[in-house]
Amino acid sequence: VSGGDDEIQQLQKALLDYLDENTETDASLVFSRKFYIAQWFRDTTMETEKAIKSQKDEDSSEGTHHAKDVETTGQIMHRAESRKMFLRSIIKTTPSQFGTLKMNSDTVDYEDACLIVRYLASMRPFAQSFDIYLTQ
């Protein structure tokens, strides 16, 4: 996985598929699934706010507003909206419809789900800056 938005969404969907398939054996997975969706939605909102704030800070320090910055802000907003639409589509899906949307869910087992969780967790800001926190 190269770490692009599409690959991240595929991993998120695979993890949600795995959780959905195993909710009958472990009721806590229902909560886990909802927690992940809510956390990813929140992360998208926070990333967008930070990116827009950094764009505004750059604009105010330069004193002029470049068309390139507007395009970048537009791209940030478009990417955030596509992520949110993906998560909303997952939320709105009923369990009976979810079976028709599953892709490669047969290939995700417990070990794969653990790897997906570790990878997605490593993409979080705290995990990326853990060395900084540790040295301080």
C-alpha cells in the first residue's frame, strides 16, 4: 500500500467488513466499528481544519493571495468531502445491503485485520510524532 487516499479507504473498508462479519461472535465489535467510523470522520475534519489554517497563515505571512493557494485549499476541501462521503455511505448501509458491497472480505482474517489496524494507527499524528514525545 502506497498510502494514498484510495488505498487507505480500501483498508478501512476491509477492516469494517471484517468487523461487520464477526459481530455475531463478539458484540463489542459493533461498538468498535462505530468507533472507527467516528474517529476517521473526526480525523478528516481535523486534518482539513489544520490544512486550511496553515494555508491562511501562509497567506497572511506573504501578504498576497496566490491562485495556487486557492487551488490547494480547493483540493483539500474536495479530498475531505470525498472521505466524508465514503464514511457516510458506510454509515447509511444496512447490514443486508452491506453483503452486496463487500469486496475481498473473504481474504481478511484476524491476522490481516490486526495488520490493517496497526498500519492505520501508524498513520495517526500521535504515532508519527511518538519519537518527538519520547525524546522530550
